[in-house]
Amino acid sequence: MSPHPLESLFKPRSIALVGATEKAMWTGAILRNFSAYQFDGELYAVNRQGVDVLGVKGYPSCVAIGRPIDAAYIIVPVTAIRDAMADVIAAGIKTAVILTSGFAEVGAEGVALQSEIVAMSRAAGVRFLGPNSLGFANIADRKPLTAIPPQLPLRDGSVGLISQSGATTSELMDIARRLDIGLSFAAATGNEAMIGLADLVDFLVQHPPTRVIAVYCETIRDTLAFSKAALKAHAAGKPIVMIKVGSSALSASVAAAHTGSLVGDNRVFEAACARLNIIRVRTVEDLIITAGFLNVTGELPIPGVAIISVSGGACAMSTDIAEPLGVDFPAFAPDTCAALREVLPAYGATLNPLDATGAVMADPGLFERTIKIVATDSAIGCIFAIYPLPDTEAHTVGAPQLKGIGSGFNAISKPGFLLTQSIQPVNAFGQLAMETAGIKHTLTGLEAGLRAVAGTVRWSTRRRSGNAARIGTPITGNDSGEIYGGPRPLTERATLEFLSAFGVPVVPAILVGSKQDAAAAADTIGGRVVLKVASADIGHKTDIGGVRLNIVGGDAAATSYEAIMTSVKQAKPHATIDGVIVSPMREHGVELFAGVARDPQWGMVLAVALGGIWVEILDDSALSLLPVTSGEVERMLRSLRGAALLDGHRGTRPVNISAAADAIARIGNAALALGPQLVALEINPLLAYEGKIEALDALAIWADSKA
């Protein structure tokens, strides 16, 4: 694999500290970090006087150093940034970190200055992290360009951390230390004027020491680049665990004030996470705990979980927590139960979670024996033993039990974790107890631990299914991927005919221009019919009397035609009316809703729901970024709270979900083919009846009014 384009920044052998002085707080902090991380490269201090700084050789400029420099750390006042960047460029330095603040985060003048520095850098082929960035620590390679204090003693690990908040970066590093989870890399992105979140993810995908990528995110500025990086991580088997703030109006406002960035719609981002196989979490503890768990397990080939405890209460709590998370505690196989009955007390039950009973206190080896037995069960992918972890010298009572757990875990090939009931620091006493007992891995906090399991299972399932996919290109049906070049479908009928060309079943229709033609069309169709005005200028026809239902016979159709024309002309006197559509009346079935809307960040997003009144009553829909396969749509439909209606309810016929999913996937492809000027495409209802699927009404909304 060729070196990453940012390798000279993130793995520098020589660094110039631009603006380094002994009076500056930042200088001392940065230099202490080089010592703490045992940086073995060359350091140069650059200041106007050219004096040495805290033992580092000083120069009046980067040019004066007179030798190649991999990276610069710029810590000058904002008023000196132009000169500093010009010097970096003149010295041939191609990468930098800018700690200096006072740019886009402070207003219009700062935005202009940031744009100017970006233009200077881009013209010279220079890329920088920041401005307003506390930098990064490549912990695995001992390359720190950061003012964030290190977590000592250094603990090597495989979790790469990226944060869009400098203070949060420091807090997350501290949480990882307290939970005994090692980091390989940590970075604060700052304003992301040039190097952004996507670039850092992309680098960590190629960073061998990093196995898991943990992200604190306030906004995603370049969704296309981020999506590409996320899919590279998915392909490489490196999970991304992410906090994305801005899911409420208040936190969105806070995030905007903090970064000068807007926060996109929360549900759309959830759909993006599902498409890109990103594990989204809600708290900083969950971010670190989930990343740490994945670092041990990687992809879980078997989703089933077993818990062994000395407490029936802990077992009951585990079940209550796990159910809404979707964590599966499979019932043990008959052979497993038989083997457990051989070692458990007569009053013990062979259930999962397994209460090994208080007998463990008298016989610590019971932990080892039950762990070995449970590990043989083919439905179990990982095992947790719930037991307290000592946090003071006085709390050593559990040592024999911990040794039983350690012996059990070391005798099996499946992942095994000590699980505590509450989140607690893994301090020196806890580390010593684990080392003595031979326990390699721990999760602290019952609920946080099971949330980590749930996220890992989802990620693993998507990995196996190949669910992550490229965004924005049709993948089923009429899927050339080309943008439709014909006239825009502006009317309901034109939109339905366009959908029909993509294989979407649509209701038959006859467009008529007189009451006589309406009568003839009704007689031709036979039975009950519906009449609807056809006009590109009218979106909601029912509101203005543009729809007539349950019309029987030619005479009634002629009368309805005249009534529609009179009502519409009164309500919309300037609308262009193409005529009236006559279609067969569909009276029975289940109404579905399928809509596509363009999100300003993520592009086209598909929403499916039960149609008609159920959309408002249930407030129940499922979202996905386009494109989608019919299999993905089927999972969306089955995820609805009202999905029971699709299987038939109180005598109604079940919906042909496979056919519905295929039609909706084709609707998604049709929306993509209509190109970037399409704002929304709505089919309401998409009717499921008698085993068939049929689009009854369709509306396309465009970014402008040009035909």
C-alpha cells in the first residue's frame, strides 16, 4: 500500500514550531508532549529573535533552518498568521497544524482571513489541520503535534479518536485512560478549513495500529468525502463509532455557535449511519466503551450473547436492558443444559442469562466450569461474567472468583469479558486484580456494556450482508445510472407514466378533455371510477374540489367532470388545466406512502410509511439514503410500528411485501434518474390490494418552475 498523502503530517520526522517562545503557555505544553511521547525526530523553534526555546534550537524563520521539514505547528497570534504561512510556504513545508484561533468561528472577518490562508496554502500545495486546532497525537507512532496533555503512563492501544471539539478530545482521552482502553491516535480537527473529518478517517483506515475509529462529530462538512472514507473503513473491517450532536433544537444551536456550522436533520443522519455501517452512540462513555469492545471482538460471527452471574438480580436486569436493544440471549442447547446441570447446584436453573448462584462464593471454580460449558454452545458468540472489580486494596475478597473467571476465559476461543454492573474507573487496583486473575478484557457498566454489544452486533450483521453501499447511483430496475434527459414530468399523470417506465405498477388512466369523453372513459373502464383534475399548477387537488370518488356510469362521470372544472377554475383561475383523469376506483387494500426528498447534505432520502390517515396518526416512517435494494426496503417496511397491518389484520388480506418493496426500490431509482433539480417525489397512496401493488397518485416537485 502506498503512503497516505497525509503521512508527512501525521508521521513527521522533523517539525518546526512556528511562534515558539518561552513566555507562551502553548509552547511549554507542546514541548512537554514531545518529551512525554518520546518523539525521536528533529525539532526547531521559530521566532522573530531566532533564540533557543526551552532547549530547542531557535531560528528567525523556517527558511533559515535550511533543511527539509515535514510539518509545522503554527502558534502565532492571528495578526501574524499571513507572515507565518508565507514563511512556511517559502521553506517548502507541505503540511501544518494551526493552533491559532480567530478565524471562521468568530464571524465574517475571520471567515475572510481563513479563506485567504486556504488560498495561499492551496496555491503552494500546502495542507493544514485547523485553524483553531489543538492538533493531534499519533500515539502508536509517538508523533505528537498537540497541546493536549498526554494520559500517563502511555497506554498503547488500537482505538483512533477524532473530535471536532478540542476540549472534548482531552475529555475522551481521559475517559479512555480511566476505563483502561488504549488509544492509537487522537486528533482535534478545529475549523477543518483544509483537512477535515473525512481526511482523518481516511488516514486511520490506512493506519495499521488503528483497528477502531471513534468520532465526536458536530457537523459533516463534506458528506461525499466522508461517505467514501466510511465505506473504505467498512471494506477494511474497521468499525466507526460516532457521537453526532445536534439531535435536538437546543444542541443544534449550541453546536452551530461552537463551530460556525449547521447541523443536519437527525433522522436523515441515522439513515446515513445505517447505510454507511456506522455505529451511532449517545454518550461519551458509550463512544469509548463501544470502541474498546470492538477493538477486542472485531466482527462477531455469532450474535448470541451469554451472561453468567452470581446474582439473579443482575440476570434479570440484563434481560430487561437487552430486549429493547435487540441483544439476543439464546436459550442454551439441550447438550449445554445437560452439562450445566452436572456442575450447578440442584436449585440452579440452566437459563441464559445464567445465575451460577451463590455457590460460586464457596466454589470459585464454578465460574471456570460454567464458562467452558457455555462456550461450547454454537449459538453463543461472546460471554460475559458479571462480578465486581476491586478498586481499593481492601476490596480483594473476590480474588478467587476472579481467578475462576480468568481461567475460564483463557480456556475458550470465544471473546470473554468481565462485566461490572456500574461504570467505574479501572484503576491500579483493578488492573492488578485483572492481571493476577488472568482476565484480559473488562467492560464497566451493565447498560453501557450491552449497548456496546448491540452496536457491535448491528455492525457485524451489516458487514456480513454487504449492506453498506455507494450513495446516489441506481442499483435496481432501469439502472443505467444516467440522468433522464427528457421533459420533466410535471403533472400527476406524467409522473405516473415516468414511474411506469421504471417498472413501477401504476393505476390505469384515461385523460379526457370534455364531459362526453369523461362519460365514455367511465363506461370503458366500468364499475366505480375516480375523476381528478390534471394540472401541473395544482398540487393538492382535494382541497379545491378537484377530485370526485366512487362515480358510477357515464352520466355521473359527465356531471362530475363539469363540477370539477367549475370548482378548480374558481379556486385557481390562472392554473393551466390539461383535463381530467379518469381511473378505476380502488376501494379495498392497504395504503402505503413512498416519498423521496433531497436533503441538502446527504442527497436523496427515501421515506416509507403506511399511507392515508396512518401517516399522521402513527407518526411512523422508516428512512434510507438512496439507492436501495428491494431487500432493504422490505426491512424498512417490517421495521414500522404498524407493520402488523401488512401481514393481514382482522380478516384483511396480507400485503405482498416483496412486490411492494420492489416497486418502492424502483421509485427510488426513478427519483435519482430525475437529476439534481428534483426536490421531492411523492407517491401517496401506493396501494396494496389482492396481492398487487399500484401507484394511484404521484407528485414531483422541482427546484424551479421551468418545464
